[in-house]
Amino acid sequence: MDKKQAQVLGDQEVYELSPEVKRYSLMDSGFKETNKGGFRLEHPLNGTSPYAARFFVKAVVSKDLGSLKLSITDKSGMHNINIFKLKDSEEEIQDYRYLMDFLKEKHVLAK
């Protein structure tokens, strides 16, 4: 897989950074600039309330917009989780798909 491509554990889809991605499109999509100049998005996954989220999507884009990392973690952010194998995670999977579609609409990601 290329540095501009990333895949979440258990997901069949491979996402890549859009060739049209710009710094400001990242910021408009909810990414925060890190101290080192890269960009990070941490988005809660919960079908009913973001305050009761069990999982988080983490997306990291390098400073030069040359690499992408995607993962779904638990609350602590330390463990990668495969939500596609869990029994009661349909709402979280819908939230994840919605977020990925949103990032594609904003020209951050491409399929």
C-alpha cells in the first residue's frame, strides 16, 4: 500500500488522500494542526450520542500532505479495534461510513 493510502482494520475499502487536498480543506473538515505541522482528526463513533462514544476514528495526515494513517481505537486511543467483527456495532459502522463519505465530499479522501 502506498503512503497516501490507508485502510481501517477489518474494512474492505482502501482510502487515499485526494490529489485535490489542501491544508484549509483539512481544517474545514475538523482536522487540527499538530505541533509538528501535521494534521490529526479524532472523531467519536456512536450512533446516538458523541458523548457516550465507545470508539474513535483517528486520521493523521503528514505535514507535506504526503501520507495518511487511519485507525479506529477504543476510548483510551491505545488499542486498534475491528468494529466490523463486533456484534452490536451497526450504528458505529454507519457513523464511520458517514464520516468517510463526508471526507470524500470535502476532497480530503478518495477511493
